[in-house]
Amino acid sequence: MTPRRSIHPVLLFSFIGHSLDHLFMLIFPTAVLAMEADFGMGFAELIPLMLASVVLFGLGAIPAGWLGDRWSARGTLIIMFFGLGISSIATGLAQSPLQLALGLGAIGLFASIYHPVATAVVVRYATRRGRDLGINGIFGGLGIAAGPFVAGLLSAAFGWRAAYIIPGVFGIIVGLAFIWFVREIAPAAKTKDEKSANGGNGGSVLPAFIAIVIAGVCVGFLYQAETIAIPKVFELRLTFLGGELSAVGMMAAAIFVFGAAAQYGGGLLSDRFSMKRLLALSLVIQIPVTFLAAQMWDIPLFVVAILMAVFTLGLQPVVDSLVALYVPPSWHARAYGVRFLAAIVVSSASVPVVAWIFDATGAFDWLFYGLMGIAAFGAITALTLPSEKRRVTTQ
């Protein structure tokens, strides 16, 4: 029996990068609760300041994917680590709403590098594609959980500026370690998958890819709206927390820990079952779950929020595996770039939508009702995918 090999440094740093990528993007929805007095602005006025961050998180994906495919995946990831660290520190030093928005925008731009470049790298180095994408998803989910947790803890202890400066220093340290331990990343090679990049069924790549992108847009909007709204929802409707910032951050983090675990399950399932059906089923389940989120308070709300995280985040490795199945390897980074650009640009609309709904109603009920329709549309789109020939990619 062959002993299990240790994890490749390229995969390890790709996983760590996924955590940091989401952590930096999700500091703001919790830290903003501590900024209201500092800037003399309310939640509905401050939340739109992250719009540039979300838009650039998507717009940067195409050039990042091109750089990863045509220049250097390693070099592009070095830019990401250092860019995230430096821009986070700059955000923590912001003295005005404009400076804050610029810092958040820089974080979004550098964070845009991860998904097109590192996802392609994970696929390239994976021994079992679905499983390894699931593990990568766990790290991303842990970053999603760490965002509100770190922001809440550091903001409560040292102020909101520390919630950006301390993680920024850590990001630079990780970048230095990446340079030292990862001396090269192998370029994408043409494989037998490239000759059958249509999933093995003789169909055209483009219609399937378009359907994947549209379904991914729906998943992205669900994810973005939920992660932005959840800290404020918990502050208002988990009455036993008493509005304490650190407790709100910890409870928000807890639901995303469950979501992170779901990504591993989603990855394993995508190796064994029809990814099209997994994607459609998970989106269908979101419909009653988001309806319940509009009705519940306290512990029932917390349980429903866990289900939202599980069935949103659990889809990420499924969607990524579908892209890898249908797109030639030499185009993976650019394909992931297109997918994430579409998802993030559309989901960026969730920022003003969340702010507008809260400003108009003082609650999030109508946000959750709208998410029901988006989940239904995504499920219908997923069902238009051609049936893929099941196969487990072992490299």
C-alpha cells in the first residue's frame, strides 16, 4: 500500500490564500458596526462604501486570469498576498469615508486575483478534483467565518482599525512565506481532458459554460447578500446577544464554519453524483430556507442561517468542478475569471439592495423574499445543463 504523500506546498498556500481572500473581503460588514460613531454615519450610509470593493473583486478577475494563464501564476499570487496586506493596513489608517472607500476598493482589486488564478492552480495540482476543490472550499469557508469573527473580536478589543491593520500585517508575512516555499508553479499542460472538455457527451462547450456562469451568478448573489446582511440581521434579531459586537461577530462566524464544512461534502458529492442535479437541488432547497429566514428570530433564525450557509457555500466546489469539466485546462484561469467576473459584478448589486431595503423598511424580510426568486431561477438554469458523463479525475 502506497503511503499518503504530504500536501504539496502549492496546494497548501492556495488553500491558505483562499482563507485570507475571503477574510479580507468580509471584515467590513462586521467592522462597520463599530465605525458608525467614528464617521458620524449610519449603517445604510456606510455599507455602500464597500461597493467599489465588490465590483473590483469581479472586474479584476479577467485580467488576473489572463496574467495567470499567460504570464505567471506564482507572480500573480505574490501580487495578491502583498496587495491584500498593504491595502488592508491602508484601510485601517483611513481618516475619511473617501479614504475608506479607496482602501476597500484596493482590497477588492487584489482579492480578485485569487479565484481565477488559484482555483486553476488547485485543479492543476489536484489528485481528486472534487475532493481537493472541496478542501479548498473549506479553507475559503473558514476565511468567510474568520472575517466577522476577527472583525468583531479586534474591533471590540482595540477598535475597528485594528481589524484591518493586524490581518494586513499577517497577509504580508504569508506572502513572504509563499515566496520562500513556492519557487515555481507548473504551467497548464494539455491533457486528455482538453480533448474531451465538453464533459464527454459530444455537446458544445459554450452553451454549457453559459449555463454554468448564469447559475454561478445566482449562487454569487445569494452568497453576497447573505454575508453582507447576516451581521446586521443577528444584531437586530438575536435578542439574547444584546447587540454586543463581539458576540454578533462570533455568531456570524459560526454559521460560516458550517458552510465551510459543507464545501468538503459538496466536493466529495461532485466526484460521485451528477453535478447538474446537485446544483439544482441545493438551489431549490434555498427557496424555503430563505423564506424561513424572513420569519424567524433568535435560535430558530440561527439554525436557518446555518442552512443558508450550508446550501450556498456547499455549491462552490460543484460549480468549480463543472467549469473544470467543460473547459480546456489551458483556458481554466480565464474561464474562472469570466465566471467570477459575472458572479461578482451581478452580486455587487446586493450591496445597494441590502442598504436600500434596510433603509426603507428597517429590516431584511423583503431581501429574503427576493432571494427566493433568484434561487428558483438558478435551479431552472442548472437543469438546462447537458448530462455529464460521470468520471473521477485522477492525475
